[in-house]
Amino acid sequence: MNQNQRTLSEIMIENNVSLRRLASRTGISVSLLSLMCNLKRTFRIEHKVNIANYFNLDIEQIVWPDH
């Protein structure tokens, strides 16, 4: 992880954004976001794009968990 990258959890904490808020703003369900954040599901590219756009970041600026 380079110094410009942060995890989604870190970004959410820094921006005071809850899973519910992120879900409502990105169109991704709370349960799916929770599963992805807890490494039970992977992030599809459209999810990455929606989340990065919400936070005004490039996809590469977020560390996405892999299985």
C-alpha cells in the first residue's frame, strides 16, 4: 500500500460516513457493503467506481480487499 492509498474503512471514518449513508448514496445495499468490507464478497468494478466517485477519489487511491 503506498502512502496515498487508504482502506475504505479509513476513508469512511475520516469522512464520518456510515455504511447506511454510503449505501444510500451509492445504490449498494447495506448488507452487500458489509459483506464486502468484511471480506465475505469481492468488490465488483462498478461498486469500486461508485464508491470512489462518492468520495471524489480515483479507484487506485483506495485499497480494495482481495480474497
